[in-house]
Amino acid sequence: MASAHVESDRSDSDRPAPRRPYAARGLGDRIFRYQLTASGVVVLAVMAGVGLFLLLRAGQALKATGFSFLTTSAWQPDVHNFGIAAVLTGTLLIAAVAVTISVPLAIGTALFITDVAPRRLRYTLVTMVDLMAAVPSVVYGLWGLFFLQQHVIGLSRWLSTWLGWIPLFTVDGAQPGEPLASDSVYTASTFIAGIVVALMVAPIQCSVMREVFAQAPAGEREGAYALGATRWGMIRAVVLPYGKGGIIGGTMLGLGRALGETIAVYLIISPVFVIQPHILQTGANSVSSLIALHYGDASPFGMSALMAAGLALFLLTLAVNFTASSVVARSRSGAQSEA
């Protein structure tokens, strides 16, 4: 037995190493490879150039304020009293509301298109969802300002009445027991802006999730049905585990878009420069709307302060998008389901 093991080990060691397939690259392949490399280098150079430009333009303001730039709520750059604590909080809250609403909507739409809708309707539905992403943000903002806001006030009042014990849903000055109380305390809020942004980012999230769900192995889908699973059981056991990375990546890509949204948020919110944790209450702000609001009348030092705010938003969205891209890339290769 021992000799057999020795002979087996020797035969394994004497075997030649597997040879990797190699294809000779023609002129067209080399040109294509150089073009892709040049494109990647150009994209990285542009991103680095944008970051360097913002850093240089923001240097004066950052030197003057130091670390307090991240902890100050007021925005009075001409008297050196400014910071992004309030606007950064508002940006994160609007994005959080948007993602909370858009993710279930995007997942449901993507699953309906890939696994429920008849084949003859899928192309139409995909086209309609993609067209939603092409609608200008100013159109969403005007729609939210003149149509959505007046129809959401009732929901805001209901949430404040029954969930007002949660600080997030508290509304200062609200009178829940008074049916004739003014509704002005519920307008131009983080909640309304978040709903509008949710409708803007949902098509992006849906596109990513739809592509990943569609790649779920057909054999595992059929195996789940063969074992007696219902359609929902198949989706829960095969499609959702397989598309977990796509859900995370699509969510974060939508979050990156929500963080940088400008015009729609600018049209809806009523800017305040205090930390506003109550999402149903009038008054909100964001970094992008701050830049849009003060860009036209800013002094040279005020412009440097706005560039510093833009730099903070640039770094935040860059980190979110890089993380999302890595998650999406990982989900599209080697993904496995639990079936």
C-alpha cells in the first residue's frame, strides 16, 4: 500500500503543468486594448483633475476654518462663520428617505420585469423604466413642488400624529388634534424632497437589479419549480440570493445619485442652516442646493467656501460610487444562489 502511494505521488509530480490557452493578438486586438487603456486613464485623470481643482479652490476657506468646517451649521463665509454640518445632515437625510422608498420599488419592478411580466411586455416595461431616468431633474422638481406636495401633506400629518413620539417624525408647531390647523409646517420638508429624489433614482437601481436578476441560472430556477416551489418560492430561494450583490450595488449607485441631486431638491425645500433632524417638518438643506443658492452672489472667499462644500460632496459620492461599483462587479461574476 505504501509503495502504491509513493508511485501515485510520483506520477502526480511528473505530470506536466496545465497549459493556459493563448491566442495571438492581431493588430485590431492591440488597438482595441490600447483604446480601452487610454479611456480608463482619461477617466481617472479627469476625476483626479476635478478633485485637484476643488482642493485648490477650497484651500483658502479650509485654511481659515480648519476642522470646524465639518461641525459648524451656520453659513456666513464673509465673517468666517461657516460649515457644512447642517447641509451635510440634510443631504444624508434626503438621501436616506429616497433610498428607503426607492429600493423596495426598484426591487419589485425588477422582479416583475424578469420573472412575472409576459415576454411581450418586458421590452416595453424596460423602455419605460429607462425613459424615467432620462426625464430632466427640473421636471421632477416642478412636479413635486406643484403636484406632489399638496397630496403628501395628509400622509405627513398622519405620520406625525401616530409616530410623533419618534424624534425623526416629530413636527414642531404641529397641532394633530386640530383639523383646521395650518398645513404650512409640513411643506418644503425633507420627506417631500426625498420622495421626489426616490422617483429619480429608482430607474437606475431597477436597471442594475434587473440585469443581475436576469442572470440567475435557468437550471436552478427549473430545479426549484421541479421541487414544487411556487413562483415566489423560486424567487426567494434562487433569484434574490443570486442577486444580493446587485441589490446592494444598485442601492449604493442610487444613493450616490441621491447625494448629488440639486435642482429638484432646490425647488422643493425651504433652506435652513440648522441641523434639522425632523424629516416631516418644513425646512431642509443639502450641499448641492447650498451651492446653487449662493453661487451667483458669492464673494471670492465665499466662492472658496462653496468649493470646499463641493469637495466634501465630491469625496462622499466618490466613495459611495466606488463601493457600489466593486459590489456590482463582484455580483456579476461567481454569484451563487441558495437553491
